[in-house]
Amino acid sequence: MKEIINVSTDVLKVHPRNTEFFDDISGEEYIRFKKSIQEDGILSPILVSPDMTVISGHQRLKACKDLGIKLVPIMIREDLTDENDKLKVLLVANFGRNKNDETKQRKVAVEYVNLCGLKNGEKLCDNRTALSLDEIATQLGTNKRSLQELLEIERKLTPEIKELIDSGTITKTTASKILTKLTLEEQEELIKSLDITKKLTQTQVQEYVNKVTELTNKNAGYELKLQKIKELEDEIEILNEELTNRPSMTVEVKPSDYDSTKISLEGYKKDYTGLKTQYDSKIKEITTLKEQIESMKSITEEEQYTKKLKDGAIFFCARVNDFIEKTGGFVWLSDHITELPEYERKSYIKAIEMVENWAIAMKMNMKQYLD
């Protein structure tokens, strides 16, 4: 059993990357946490490396400093001298913390997988012994499916899609099963069409995805037709050059080689007729394709403009709704405005005035079009 000793909080160092991966406890939970330490003390020693860098126990150390507790129990891991090893133990010791931000939770998974010798699902070419995803999941206290879900979301989805997952609009399972299969361009189109004012089921998300992929396929067909036209134009240019340079023959008398020359001439005529037929066919095909493209282009532009107006309005409403939901709960501060310190009071009032001025400007802008 490793020795537990008491040391001054002044000698302990916070791991430089702890806040990059984990959130501090805050609010009522932190108040209860401090009270527990104040009444019962630190029940589990803080884990540190030989250079006194905290590996597990940052919240305990923070609470002790806030409470004025100078001595804390620690346990030293003498084997943790390598920075990568320190980070691995830090990540695995705190992975799955209930209050941790979802974005940071995914970042922990990606970083730990990389440290274990896997990057983007492939073994790294260095001296580390690569672990399988099953082994890594076990170390993190989760299962392979959940770990793969975190990795796919972090590596394959745009920040906007991740934001919808973190807010609960789209579930992690739906994102992993459906959205990770989309290209970045398709995800950008999808975000414009989604109604993000409510939680979306997997079926609803799939319907949105079907519409986006249908439009993508339509545009892809448009590009293919343009490419085909270019190829046909090149072929027509070659045929036209062959027809222009085709030699002609004139027979005025019947020399000894008349019969063979006549046969050759018939061959030239037949060859010319074949080339002319190909030429006319290519001209007809390219004309048809251009007509189709003009039709597709006009429909696509009209649809995209209408869609842009609708999506912009929905996205704006969703953002405002999200803002109200996240900040509305702090209206109680207005009842205690005189109790706030001067700097916080001025900042609070300034923030309210900024919202008010923005709303007035928006209404004035609309009024000039609605009057």
C-alpha cells in the first residue's frame, strides 16, 4: 500500500491541462462539496506525481484553499515521471465526471485514445504499444460502442452539429448513426434546414437528411451534365476537324486503276457519312443536355432562395429562444441589484441596456418595411 502523507497546499501544482479537459464544480454543488470537506475533511488523498503535480483531486485542492486548509493528505505515484503518463492517468481518473461539459468529454476520449497508441482508428508508428478500442474503453470505465460514439462525433461532425447535440436538440445516438455519415458540405446544408427550436427524434432527423441528400444528388447530376457537355464539345471539335481535313477525289477518265479507285472513293463516302452521323448525334445530345441544365438551374436557384429565407428565420428564432432559456433564470438578480458590488452591478445594467438597444434597433428596422 502506498504511503499517505500530509503536505502544504502551497507545494502542490495544478496539472497545466486539467481545465482543458474538465470543468470545475460550481454553484450549489460546490457549496455542498466545500461543506462536506469542512465537516469531514478529505476522505480520499490527492493523487500527485513526484514533482507534486496534481493528477486526481483538483477540486479537493481548490476547496481546501478556499476554506483556508493548509495541510492536505496526498499519495505520490513515483512511476509518473513522463508527461504523457501523467496526462493519461489524469484523463482516466476523471473521465465520466457527471458535471463535465460534453465537448470536453469528447475531447478527453480523443486525447486518451491518441495517447494509447491509436489515432483515427489506426496504430501510430512509434514505440508505444497500441491498445484496442475494447481495452481503452475498459480503462476509461465505459464500453466500446459508447467510446466509438464519442470519437465519431468529435472527429466527423461540424461545430454547429456538436452544439445541437450538447444542447439536447439531437441525441448522441442519432448523430452517431446518421449524421456522421454525411460530408461536411451536407452537414452545413442540414443545419440550415433543421428546426432547432425543439428536440428532434431520429426519424425526424432522417427526414431532414433525406431532403439534403436528395438536393445534393440533384446538384451532383447537374455537375455531371456540365462535365458531359465539355466532353461532347471536345469530341465535336475533333470530328469537325476530321470532316474538314477529309481528302476528296475527282475521276475524269477511266484509267487502269479506275475500279480500285472507285472502291476507295465509296469507302471515303461511307466513312464521311459515318462521321457526319456521329457529329449530328453529338450536336443533338449536347443541345438536349444544355436544355436540361437550364431547367435544373432555374428550379434550383428558386428553391434555394426560398429555402434560405425560411431557414434564416427559423435559425434566428431558435437562437433567440436558446438565449432566453439560458439567461431568463437570472432575472432574479434585478430584485437584488442594489446588493451587487459596484463593478458587477454596472456590468449587469450594461448587459440589459445592450439587449434593449438591440431589440429597439431590430423593431425600427422592421418598421420601415411594415408601415
